[in-house]
Amino acid sequence: METFVILRRGGWRTADDLGEAAARSTVEGEKMPDEIRWIRSYVTAEPDGTVGTVCIYQASSPEAIRAHASKADLPVDEIVKVADTVIVRPDPVPAAV
């Protein structure tokens, strides 16, 4: 599997909508363990007030990512293959909501 970044711009109106999408993604991903694996997502606040994500996945191909997204009813604006990883610091601990 290779690592990919998936941009999902303004895919959800609210954080609750995103939570429902994450649950669907998890269920569908568990059905495709040899093709796709969700690593993490960063939630973005879009200028229009919607919520988007930058997702890190390992997948067998961009087509597997699109198939997973279709089954989970997730948007996919762009898929970019990761060439390398440079870690300067670990991800920060999320702030309490």
C-alpha cells in the first residue's frame, strides 16, 4: 500500500455531519482491509462556514480510495500520492471542545 492525502473541501455543514461520515467511513473501510486504511484526518474550517478534511490514508490505489468514498458517501476533491514523510514534531493534542 502507498500513502495518500485526500482533500475534502467543505464536505459537511457541521461537525455532527462529519461525525456521521466518519462512522460510515470506518464501516466501509473495515470491509476493504487489503485495499484501504484510514490513518488520520485534520478537520478544516472552510471560509463559507462548512467543515472539510485533509485525510491521510494508505491504499492500494487512488481507485480504491474513490470506491471507498463512494460506498461511504464521502466527497473526494483531490487525491495526492505522498512521496515522503518529514516529522518535525508529533501532532498536537487536540483542544477540548
